[in-house]
Amino acid sequence: MLGVSRTLIREALSQLVAEGLVQIIPHKGPVVAILNLSDARGLYQVRAVLEELAGQRFTEWASNDMRVGLLKAQKTLLTIRDLSSTDKVLMYLRKSLSFTTCY
């Protein structure tokens, strides 16, 4: 279909469902969840705290190989900015896994 494996699509959808950004409607499929302003603020506040903690822990415990892997993944994600919107989405889905699993 779009050159992306079904497994990758399922994983991305599962993550979005877990974050409350997508809902799976029986016999219809995935739809974008509607968030009110309060829920959206709360979601991003929690995410900011968790990402800060993850960054702190990484700097405390990461090996040199882990740091190199993170830098490589970051450079790859930064190249996405120059792609067309369709290519950008596909590349992000493919490469974001390497960013989150660089450890």
C-alpha cells in the first residue's frame, strides 16, 4: 500500500491508542480522538515530565554506544524536515522506531 509493513502501522496505531490520540471503533476502524483543551494540556504536561525524566536517566546511565546511537537517530529524524508531507510521515514512522530503541 504505502511501502510500510502492517506491523509498523499496527505498532504506531497501538501507541496512538495508548496515548488517547486515536480510538478504534468496532466495524469502522481507527479514528482521531477528539480532545478538549483541558485534556490536551494535561496530556502534554504529563508527556513533558516523562520525557524530561527519560532524558535525565539517559544522561546518567547511557554508555558511549548508546549516546552514539541516539545521535545517529537524531540526525536521521532531523532530515525528515526537508521531505514532502507524504514522505515525511512514512519516514517518520520508519525512523522513529530507531530513535526510541537506540539503547
